[in-house]
Amino acid sequence: MPLNEITILYTVIAFLFGLLIKSFLPNYMKKKAENLATKEDIKNITEKIESVRSKVEINTDAHKSYVSERKSALLKFYDEISSFHYELMAVNFGDFPMDGGQSLYDYQTNYYKAVAEILKSYQRLVIYFPNDSVLLEKANAITNNVIDSRTILKSHFGSIKMTSIKEHQAYKNVSTDGIEPYDLAVNEANVANKKYWGLMKPLANSYRELYQHYLSNLNVYLKESEIDA
């Protein structure tokens, strides 16, 4: 084939190849870019979904922990007021042993400790519940009742201890001093007890009512919590 014809043929082939490249390559590069963009978008969306999911799980766990702590605070307060009710309010000093006032001293010490624990438990409830909460309202009424009873104990329990010790001593000395000093000591102890319980009994009765109200509302709250869980 003559040189000129070969040159013309190569020129035509080069021209056709150029047209092919021009028409095919942009579409190919565009499609490639679209695929890369699609993969990148999917990756970004997946990362965002995982981030949101993690935040939701964290918030859910935090909420569950908060609800659990709130429930524990309610039950802790209930335990404290139950112990106070059955161990310290429902007592008869006449049933205490004649041990020189030691049992009465222990009772007074335990009373102050119990009041302190109730106050601490109540303060935890204040953290978890709004002021208009029915449970917090009941707990507040009980706490105020307990504070009032502590005031009475502080002001009048000393005479209970003093007359009780005096009665015990008179009882031990009946054989030498006769029955009259003992009868006098018993009478003084009775007067002190009557005065003390005259002030304390209304609070004790009120406490029992408040205790039952708190328990009733606590049961309602716990049942509703189980339904919402």
C-alpha cells in the first residue's frame, strides 16, 4: 500500500478512536463518580444512623438508671419510716427492762439516728420528684411529723429516763426502805409517761395515717412504673 494511503488510513483510525474516547470516557467517568458518590453517601448515612442509635441507647440507659434510682429512693424512704413506725413509735416504756436506764438511753439514741436517716432519705426524694408530686407531698408530711416528734422527745424524754431510774432504784431498795418510796417513784414515772404520751400520741396517730397514705401511693406508683416499663 502506498505511503500516502497508509498515512490517510492511520489518520482516519486516529480520528475514529478520538471520537470514541470523546463520547465514551466522559460517560464512564461520570458513572464512576456517581458510584463513588453513592458509596460515600451510604457510608455517611450509615455512620449517622449508628451515631443516632448510640445516642438513643445512651439516653435510654440513662433514663432506665434514673428510674431505677428514683424507685430505690422511694423504697429506701419506705424502709426508714417502717422501721421508725414499728420499732420506735409503737412502744411501751413499761415493757423496758429495769437496767438503770440503759434501754431508755439506747432508745433515745436510736430515735435520733432514725430521724436523721428519714431526713436524708427525704432529701433524696426531693432530687427525683417535683414539688407537686403526690408521693413527695406525703413524704414531706411524714418528715415534718417526725421532726415534731423529735422535738417532743428532746424536751420531755429526760423526765422519762429520770423517773424510770428512780423507780428502779426504789424497787431494789424495797426490802430496806419499804414500799412507800417505791409507790411514790411509780407515781412520778406514771405522771412523766402520761405527759410525754399526751404530747406524742397525737403525732403517733397522725404518723400511722400518713404512713398508710404513703404506702398506698407508693403501690400505685410502682404498678404504673411496671406498666410503663
